[in-house]
Amino acid sequence: MTAVTRRTLLAGSAGLMLAATISLPVTSWAQDKITLRLSTSGTQTDQRSIAMANVFGPAVSGFADFQPHYNSSLVAQGSELEAISSGDLEMTICSAQELATFFPEFSIFAAGYVHQNAEHQVKVFNDPLMDPFKKKVEDELGVKLLAVMYLGRRHVNLRFPRSERNVMTPADLAGVNLRMPGTDAWLFLGKALGANPAPIAFSEVYTVLQTGSVDGQDNPLPTVVDSKFYEVTRQISLTSHLVDLNYIAFSKEVWDGLTPEQQETVQKAAVDAAESGRQAQLQKEEELVAFLKDKGLEIYEPDLKAFREHVQAQYVGSEFAKAWPEGVLDKINALGN
């Protein structure tokens, strides 16, 4: 029996039996200090982890003991949503891709050029168009999505200089062998960008760039720096073809056991943590642009409108878009530029 279940029973019929036995007033478990365990695959120094520890935890400390667990040390990566659903976990930070394994319509939020930037992500999450998505996750999985967290933008990073290949539109990627992660969805995105996608393991990316086996790769700027891809590439076209996100996911069972005031506190704490992490990640990206320029890379912004229109046209009518509710993509686009 989970801690949540035990507390719920105490608040119900078991609580009444206890009161009759020992003649003490019985209060809802929501008035006791509860434990909120967060299981995440991120490291302790990840911007999302820092935001949850420094903002969310202190904000709920009056009634909850926030316990973050990093590097999937508590629950195996990919199993967190099921753990919440079964009552064995209170919180996680999950991706749209993970939710799409349960609800295929969530794949729209993992598609190229659906989100335009970090601000657009927030507008989409807070718009009524998201209500049916959120409700389905609550009703069928027992998970409440509290806020959206900005993960970063993926860009095209190439071996040759801009004088040799100036990537301003999808047509400029014709013939470019671009390393992409090896799933069908990623390879589809690479092709939609106009390139020849090459499925190569991440561990091999540096070597294949160094030897010229591929012409480039796509990743967020922190990955380019952490993996030192700047040593074997010459330019980055800031295509922002995937503005990646995570959701702060909370147990609906735990939520329902909170008082209205506690629910309001948890909700605000999640939104504030997401905003803190968002601003930190945006600042980090700006700093990395300067770092990479100092390393000699040419960094520039292409025609994002041309890329967005071309890539979205590839998705419409594809297998990947079959699960998307009708009209939702148009509503998402209308919230952007």
C-alpha cells in the first residue's frame, strides 16, 4: 500500500474508526506534512532540477517535504508516468514523446516547428486548446500536468563554412548528410528539413563528423559544447527546428487530497519553477552562442518562416499527423508569430 493510499484511507472510513476508538479529532491528511518525491532522469545540475529544488521545494515546504531523485535513481527512465498512475510516485518531469506513447495525439508537441520559442510554449500550454489533452491525461492516467518547462532548441550544425553552404532555407540542405537520432520520427524530421538523414548512434557523432562520414548533426547548443562538436564543425544555422519541452507532472490522487489553498500553492510553485528554469536555460543558450563564436564557429539565423512552412507541410497528411486533432495545429500556429 502506498503512502498516498494510506493517507487517503485515514481521511475516509478508517479515519472515522480511529476517531471512535481513541476520541481524538481526525483531520484530513492534507493538513499533515506530505512527501512529494520527484523522479527525474536529469542530473542535479540540470536547469530543470535546479529550478525544482530552489523554487518549487521551498514554496511548498509549509505542508510538503519535497524529495528530488536524480539520474533515474528512484524510478527507471520511461516508467515514471506509470509509477504515478499506480500510486507509487508523486511527481516527475516528462516529455511530450513519453505522453505520446499513451496518447498518440501528444506527438504534435514533439513535431518540428510546432513550438516557435519558449514564450510560444507557455501560450500553447495555457490556451484552452490544451484542455482536452490535459483532461485525458488526468482521467485516463491519473496525472495532472502543472506547467511546461523549456528544454532548449535544436539547430543544424555543419562541418563546412558558410561560404561553402549557407543554410537559409530547406533547399540549402539538399544533399547534406545530417546525423539524426535513429527513430522513424527523428529521421522524418531530418528529411522534412531538406537533408539526407543518417541514423548514427550519439556516441559516434564526434568521430563521423571528424572523418567527414556525415556533413553535420542536430542538437541543442549545450550538447554541441558538452560533446565538443565545435572542434569538428564550422557553422551553426539556428534553425530552431525543435523547441523541446517537458511537463511538470503531478499525481492526481495526491492533488485531490490537498486543500484548495494547498492546490493553489502547488500550482503556483510549479509555474514559478518552470519560469525560473526557462529563463536560466535561455540565458545559458545566449552565453553559449558567444562561447561558440569565440571558438570560430559562424552562427546565424536562417529564414525560419520558410523552414516552418516547409516542414509543417511535410507533416500534414503523414502517418505522424494522423493522431492530431483536427484544427489544433492551426490554433497553435495562430498563437505564434
